[in-house]
Amino acid sequence: MKAKGRVHKFGDNVDTDVIIPARYLNTADHAELASHCMEDIDAGFASRVNEGDIIVAGANFGCGSSREHAPISIKASGVSVVIAKTFARIFYRNAINIGLAILESEDAVAHIDAGDVVEVDFDDGSIINHTKGEIYCAKPFPPFIQEIIEKGGLLNAISGGE
Amino acid sequence: MPMTMTQKILAAHAGVESVSPGDLIRVKLDMVLGNDITSPVAINEFEKAGFCEVFDKTKISMVMDHFVPNKDIKAAEQAKQCRCFAGCHGIVNYFDAGDMGIEHALLPEKGLVKPGDVVIGADSHTCTYGALGAFSTGVGSTDMAAGMATGEAWFKVPSAIRFNLKGALQPGCSGKDVILSIIGKIGVDGALYKSMEFGGVGLHSLSVDDRLCMANMAIEAGAKNGIFEVDEKTLAYCKEHGAGEPCIFEADQNAEYDEVIDIDLSEIVPTVACPHLPENTHPASELTEVKIDQCVIGSCTNGRLSDMEVAAKIFAGRHVAKGVRCIIIPATQEIYKECAKRGYIEIFIDAGCVVSTPTCGPCLGGHMGILAADEVAVATTNRNFVGRMGHVTSKVYLSSPETAAVSAVKGHICDPREVME
């Protein structure tokens, strides 16, 4: 599986309140959540983001609330993968459980700039920066988590679906 | 291999002799929790995956607390969906307007959590119950759905940071000041993926409410869970609230920790976390130039009876400063009733405060006290992220109830020891 898109870059400690403010948590509708994605940190994000685009961020991405609405809004906005130095643990779980691709790579975060066109190969964890002509490596997932991803999320994994 | 307290609880619930940090395990759950925001997503997933029955009607709690009493039509629809699901599946511990409370104050009060339990909740502050010697942690809605269906959850066994407490708190200081100081010291990802294990001789001087407040904010340091050694106070609390038979786990003497941090409680001062991260901590005494528009005393962090008592002592015979709105939210119906019985409500109203029925409301910028552009609040809540309580340019300062109440009276942030006897 591969993803390719233009990069939107953010700093450290991007919290779930700025990813999807609580005033929009009165709905679970994916498209509506997507229309407010990143609203309190980058008001124009939802209108600028294109299908396949990539979020690159610093440490502790997704800290704060357990709201699954956060990874849902990112996924539904068309973002193909989030690359960060580290993820907050509940966000990490939620992303895997709902099938939003995430990768940890300090190297990639250090070298990728906003607007770069980046390609990710999930099979070997390589991150290719087409704009700069560089390649970075992501930390591979443990096999247990890879299995959840391959089965299309946690509920498929436990219910024997797909 | 020697184990920490958390590792022992996880091993017991996984049915294995021992576990090591990094092991991926499947554990049996004693309680699965959700609220009116996270449960609808879980219910959708549960039904989409084709599950027909919950694993145990007595081991699921659904608490309508975030946008309840319903703040708008959409919120009402979400609560309705939870109500229908709970009715259909015979969920015993379903709490709605009239008998609800803020979930993390309510579950301990109802005796639904006890030492040695494993609890997951689709709310990040589920880590609160570590105060009672349980392993409890926040998860998302999909994990909640899986937990409701199977009674199990997967975990990566965490390593731990040990906090050795000694001494006792000075007057005017509380558990909130301790946990804010700790987060200020280790940072918002200082305990990422780890357990924060609290013990030592100083632990016994902390009230159970102080411990609940501290464990509540373990997530604000990125931790998987916060957990306290069980002592006489824990057991007395659980007995008083009708919790079941406790199962006490103790860390092995030679358990390995990533780090051991000594905390002298007597050195803790009233502490405030400035915008926009809980790690931006400063002594309250250094922030007297910060004028406030609003004060909120409540939440799953500090809406307990002892918090109300502290506020009532400060507001008795005093008045909220001109131009400041002060919103007080007892965390459960029981606490609300006790506040009325003890005359606290009258004190609050005489002091010019708003007193609300239990709700998470303003803490997450939901309702009941949203901030306008550039407004400043001091709040006993747990997060001060950008836009957390309202407008994206508003600011939240996190503090203890002591500091918040005194600041409401003064109109600016103030060290409570200046006013308290």
C-alpha cells in the first residue's frame, strides 16, 4: 500500500481540541467532522486539504481527549497518512482502530517542509520526499498492530470480518 | 521478573504469571465506560460490526455528562441514542439527567470501581480511578465497542515512573498543585505510554479526593495510567461507597522503573498552568497581574465535595469581584445535594456565583460558560489548550479550587494563602 500527497506541517503537542473542537462533538457524521478538521490551529485547512495529502507534525501528536472524532475528522478530510515524531497514546490506538495510517519518524519530521510532495510505502516504511529528493525511514509497527491494520481495524479483527 | 503495581494487575487480568514492558496482552475488563459524546460512535461501531449482545450488563457504565442537560438538538439526539441502546441491552449503570454526575466523580461514588480492577473508558480522564489502586485508562470509541462486545481489551504493557511522596501539604495547597507541579516538571509527554506510580510515606497524608484529582491528570503528562498504592484511606473510601471486595496489588520491592522522582509535599506551592499547555506551570504568586473574566470551579478533576468545601470557606462573607463570572459545578447529584444541606449553595449564591447542575459543560467549551474572544478564565479543570473553553483567542489558567476561588474574589490570579487563614 502506498500514499502520495502534499504536506501540511504542524508543530509539537497538536491536541485533539484543535484537531476537532468540542463544539462540533454533537455529531458523529464523518463529513461534518471533516469540514471542521484542524479548525482552531489552521482555520483554512479543511478547504485547502486535497485527497491524499499528508500531515507531518512534531512530538505528542493528538494529545488530550480520547475523542475518536479527531482521527475520524482527519481521515474523512482526505488525509492519507499522519507522520509525527511521536503520537499521544490514545490517538495512536484510535488511529489504528479506525484505519487512519500513522507513522513515527523523527528523521522525516526534521527534513520535510510544508508543501513538499511526499510518498509513503507502508510495506517497508520508507518515506520518499519527491520535492527534496530524500528518503527517510519510519519505525515499523509491531506484528500484532500490523494485523489489526491489515484486517481493516479493531472490530473487523475481533469479529472475524474482512 | 519483578513487576510494578500496574504490571501485576495487568498480568492477573491476562491470566499469566508475569508480564514485561512492551508485551502485547489481552486482558479481561471489570468495567467499560462511555459518555454522551463517545458512546454514540461506539454504538455505531458495535452495531456495524454485527454484535447483538454486550458481554455483561453490569460491567458497562454509560454516563450522560458532557452536553447534558442536552445543550442542543444534536446533543439531544446523541443522548437519545445512548438511552435507547442502554434500554435495549439492559445496561444497569446508565446514568442520565437527574441521577448522573460527571463520570469520573460518579463511578467511585457509586462504588463501581475498586482496587485491583481493570477499567477502560472512552474518555481520556478514565485514568482517575488509579487513585483507588485500579488500572484504568482512556481509550477511544472503537475500543469501547470492542470492550462492550468481548469484555476484553489489548494493551502494550507499560513501563513506569515511580513518584515517591514524602512530607505533607501546607495549608492552601492540594492534590491539584502537586499534579500541576509534576506535569510542569516532566512535561505533557513526560510519561508518554507509561504508568505514573505514586507511593511512599507521604501518600498517606493525601485525601482520596486529592488522589483522584492527581490520577485524573496523569493523561496530561501523556501517561497510560496513574496509580496509587492502596492504604487504609482507600479501603475506607471503598467500603463507605459500597464497592465490592478489593484486590490489593503491591509493586515488587525490586520492581524496575524508568525513573524515580522524589516529591516533598511540604515544598509544593499553589501552582497555576498558564495557556496553552498544562506543563506551563508557575507559582500562583507570580501571576497576580493576570486579570480574569471568568472562574470555573468543578469538573472531573475538582468538582468533589472537598473542592466545594474549600470554595465555600473562601466565598463565605466574600463576594466575586465586579466584572468576574464565577461558575460552580458540583460534580454529582450527591455532591450537589450535600452542598445544599451544608449551606454551601447559599454561600455561593450570596457571593454572586452561578451554581449549575452537574455537567462537564464549560471544561471542554461545550456549554454553560463559553469564553468570548480574548477572555481569560481561571479554572479547576484539566486542559488549557487553544480554544478549549471557547473562542480560539480566549485563555485558560488551570488551578486548584483554593486558587480559583480566591482569584474570583480578587479579580486576578492570586496565591490563596494571602486570603486563607
